[in-house]
Amino acid sequence: ARAYNFYTGMTFASKSDSIKAYKLDELRKREQEEKQAKVDAIESEIRSLELRCAEIEQISLVNVQVQHKQYGTGIVVSQETPKITVSFGDVTKSFIISKKFPARPTFVDDVEIVDAFTEYDTAVRHIGLLRKQLSLID
């Protein structure tokens, strides 16, 4: 073996060192699996929230008649969820449809619409937080 250098570069590994390496490898694998499970759960939640946001974006308020305390009766001329632009004759105003902003115009199905748009706003914020969590995990 010495004449032909069969064992050149090989070192003796004690049994305790190989067990330690095995346990560390198993620990790394388990940590990687837990990390991947967290990532999958967050991505799944993001997808479900995006689907719900897409459903809410389908609600069209354009050409809907609204009532406002100060400006009276108006018509919605444009919409960017959750923001609408309403024309009150010669005055055009923009409003955010959310429970946070009580000085908004009212609709025919006001409670359902406001709840949906408030949910949209909350979902968009939550998606942003989840994406930030994903960036911190990676």
C-alpha cells in the first residue's frame, strides 16, 4: 500500500465523528423540510388571498347611482379598486370605499360592497406582509 500510495490523502475518521456528521446532516435536512413547509403554507395563503382579491375586483360600480351627504346624488364614472371617482353634476370627487372612511357615498347594497372592499384592502396589505415574510425566509 505504501509502495503504490493506495491510502494517500485518506484520514482516519473516528466513530464519534461520523455519528456527529450524520446527526448534523439529519438536522439540516429536517430544518430544510420545515423551512419548505413554511414557504409552501405562505405561498398557498398568498394564492388564496389573490383569488379572493380577483373576485372582489370583478365588482363593478361604474354607472352606479350614489348618494352623498354633502354633494347629493351622483354617478360613479371610474373605479380603481378600492377607489372610485364620482361625478356630482359639475363636481367630480374621488372616494376610497372602506369602513375606515365614513365620509364616502352610499350605494344600493352599501353594506355588502363596503365589506367586500374593506376585505380587499385588508387582503392586499396581508399579501404584502406575507411576501415580506417569504423574502426573509429565503
